[in-house]
Amino acid sequence: MDEKGSKLVVLERDRKIIREIDRWRVCLGRHIGELVGFSGQRACDRRLRKLVQAGYIRRERVLYGVAGIYRITSKGAKLEGLGNAKNKIRIEQIRHDIAVLDTAIYFNKVHGIEYRNIRTEIELHRIDGFGIRKHRPDFVFTQEKKTTCVEIELALKSKNRFENIISNNFMDYDRQIWIVPDLECKIAKTLQKNKTMYANIEIMALGQIQGTKENENDGNFTSPMESGQIDLDI
């Protein structure tokens, strides 16, 4: 039921909203507006409110200073045949997932990577099948027959695990792009050292990504900073 008490008619766009939230795990309203292709953020927010009221998605305020995140409910998962919706998620995971989505939108806006050509970590695990829990990048995409994996690394893993991921990415993908808190952090310096052995490593600061994200008030995309951009012309 919506706020007027009438039953919501589920549109194909509503189904797409549910699918997008599911494949990225959590989304902010501005993410959904971009991924689904709303003409404006107000129209997106109105539709999201109706889906929350109908019980297909939930909106939660979990991070101070951050707009509410959207997640699918069991009802929404059932509608799209997605299995059971997860009830719990760590705060650190939410911050990471927001950065992942900001990065995907950056590559779409700046480098023309279509969202339909992106495979998320969740989708890659589903392709692997039940019971196979190997590491998968945050997302991958193919451009001009070259496959790129993108890793958002906000906290340093153990040395062995980190280097194993780098090595596997070198074998599995043509390029591995790592998004780090800043270019002077320990994560960036560790990656820089590994570039001598794994030449397909590229490093980018998260500040550059999130400095070009959509304006939450008007939905417009700010022009990216010109310095330090990754060149995706292969």
C-alpha cells in the first residue's frame, strides 16, 4: 500500500530498482537515480518512498552525516527471485559499498563504461555457484576486448592475502585498478612496490572519485579533475 492506502502497481522500473540495489548490496538515493535513469532526483525519491511503503525495499539511517541507505527486503527479493535478503550488514561494509558505487558511476561518467557491462562482486559470486567462496573484485568491466577489475581498498589486508589477490588479479584480468584512500597511504605504497612484478596495477585516490560524484541536491554531475585521471584508452 502507498501513503494513500492504494495498492502499488509494480512497474518494470521498480523491478530494476530492486535488481540494482541487490547487485550492489546497498545504494543511496542518488545512486539509484543514476543507475536506473530517472530524469531527476525528486522523481526518484518519490518512487523509492512508494517502494518502501509497499515493503519491497527498506531505508535505513546508519551513518552520521550520510543519507539513508536502501536495501531490499525479503518481499523485494521474492518478487525478483533473488533468494533471501540479508538482514545484517557491517558499518565498514556500508562505507565500502558506497565508495564502490561512487567509483562505478565515475567510470560511467568519465570513461563511458555502461552499467550493463559491469559485473559486481555479488554477480561474480553467483556465477561461481554455491559453495565457491574465492575472492572476487568489487566489479569488473570489459572495454575494447580488455577486461579490467576494480578493487576499492580502504583498509589494508594481511600481507599474504593482499599479495595473493594482486597475483590472482594479474593472472585473471588485463588491468587491475586499485582505489585507495590517498596516494601516500600504506596501501598505495604496498601496491606501488608490487608494480615491479605485476605491471597491470594502476592506483587511484578515492578523493578523485568522490570529488566528481553527483550533487545530492540537483542530481548534476560535476566535471572531473583533470590531473591524475586513469587513461582507459587501450
